[in-house]
Amino acid sequence: MDIGQPSGAPAVLERAAPGSPRTATPGRISLRTQAGRRLLRMLAIGALLVAVLGVGGHWLYRQYTHVFLDDARIAADMVTLASRVPGWATEVRVIAGDEVRRGEVLVRIDGRETEIALREIEARLAGLAARRREIEARIAMVDRQTRSEQEAQRARLEAARAALSEAQAERAFAETEFARARELIGSGSGTRQRLDQTRAQLEAARQRVLAATAAIQTVEAQIASAAAAREELNVLARQLDAIGPQERELRAQRDRATMDLADRTIVMPFDGVVGRVFVDAGEYVAPGQRLLLLHDPSAVRVEANAKETEIRFFRPGKPVIVTVDAYPGRRFEGVVERVGAAATSEFALLPAPNPSGNFTRITQRLPLRIALRPPPEPGLLRPGMLVRVEADARE
């Protein structure tokens, strides 16, 4: 039936003459087009169903063969720098987000008072050093004087002893002469004058012996006095020894002041990034007050909390796949490095006692530490980013 013919009109069939080429009518072309469109639509729907079934099947397969952890984040060792000394913050050289090399200055704290104390200690040390040199010079002088005095007195002592020996010999000779003169005068051969002369010589010899003995005693007393003078060396040596502890005490104070002054310049302990700055120039800093928050961007890791019913799939050394919410479609490889020794509920600040006896069983979670291998480029993953951890549950 012709589509353009009114309804109710008899259909006219046109036949091609024998031997003439067959021509397509508009009605036949329209039917074929609708049939083709209908076929394409069915094929598209079928392909879509196949794709949906494939994706759904793959999703179901992964859900049954893999374990997923959504409670995971990028973590790093966040280092808090604090001040050990009080003072005014005179300079803050960094802001949040700065990449700083190890040893670079971050914050300076006013150190004028410490510098004054350090100069005072240095002056006191210099005074003690001068005092030490003075005592050492006095020791050398007293040592030379007393030593020379002792040597001179010893020489005089030797001379006095020699004089005593000589006087004793003269006394012995005078006694012999006097005895001979007395014998001669008793026999009538000697004279009174000779007797008196020998008596006088004997008395003079005796006096010389007494004088030599007194000289020896005097020299010995002078030697004792010189030895007593040398005792001053011991006094000076004690004074010199007393300077040692004072110097050590001042050196300790100087070292403490030097350390205090050095601590007023806070430097970067490692190559890293400044996460946050808690102080501005001009603020007063108290001991122990935190100033900066730092971390090493090349030493990031993944920390997650796994259910206790799934912890068997996350043993140390287990390879995992990490996906980051910030980078859709990108996957990072990791290895379980550490499994927590206690559930996270054990570290809660407020305990959850159950005195009433009512109990609801809640699946606990254990912390995991996952290392990224190979490590990502520094700065790509930042602490606090949400990630998803995937592990194969078929092993």
C-alpha cells in the first residue's frame, strides 16, 4: 500500500515490465530505514547491557576478592620547633609553605642580654688569668730568693764548721802548750811569763771555739728561716690551685651563655617544608612555646585504620595499591610496614566503661603504616590528603 494514497482507496500494484530494471519505491526505502534504525538501537542497547554487565561483574569480582580501606590519609613526621630560651622574636624569615634547606635561619630571638653576660664572663676569666700569671711570677721570685738564700747560708754553715774545727785544733794546741809550761815552771825550768802567755793563748782558743759554735747556730737558724720562707711557695701554690675551680666555673657559665646565645638563632634541622608559623616578629617568646611546624616532603607515608576482621589481609610486607582522591586515576604502590599493637580505642582520652552491663559489639580498628615504594616525588603527596588502600584478599 502506498503511504501517500488516501485510506480506503484500492491499492494499485505496479509491476515492472518484463526485461526492464527494477526500481525502488519511496515506501520500500522508508521501511528499510526504519528497520535499520531499529536494529542499530537494539545493537546499542545490547552493547550497553554487555558493558554494564561487564563493569558490574568486574566490580563485584573486586569486591569479593579485594579489601578496601577508606579511612586512610597521607602522613608525615610533623616536627614542632620550640624555643628553649625566652625573649622577643626579632626576625621571622619564613612563612607557611616555604621550602627551606638544612641550616638556614628560621627565627631570631633577641640576645642582647646574653651577649652582655657573655662579655662579663669573658672579663672575669681574663681577670683570673691575670691573677694566675701574677701568682706564678711570685712563686718564681720567691723560689729564686729562698733558694739562693739557702745556698748562701749552707755555704756559711760549711765555713763556720771549718772555723770550729780550726778553733778546736788551736784550743787543743793551746791546752798542750799550757800544760807543758806549767810542768816546766813546776820543775823550775820555765818562767812565769811563759805560763801566763800559754794561759792567755788557751783562753783565746776557747773563746774562738765558742764563737765558731755560736756562728754555726746562727747560720742554722738562718737556714731554718730560709726554709720557712719557702713555705710561702706552698701558700702561693694553694692560691694558684684555688683559681682552677673558679676558672672552670666561669668556663661553664661561658659555655651556658654561648649555648643560650646560639639557641636564640633557630635554624632548619633538615631539608623540608614549613607547614605553619605560630609567631610573628615582635612577639615575646616563652620557653617551650612552639614556633614552627615542619615536615620532610620526601618522607611521607600512608596511615590507615583497618577493621579487626580484615587485619589478616594486611600483614607486614603485604603489597597494596593506594589511590589518592586528589589525583583520580593515578595509582601508587605500597607495602604494609607496620601493624599497630593495639586497637585505636585503647588510646582514647576518655575510656568507655560499661557498668550497666549493656554491650553492643562494635568492630574495632587497628592502625596500619604503609610505605610507598617507590617514593613519590617530593611535594606530590601532602600530609592530610585522603587516600584509599586496596589489598588482594585471595592470598
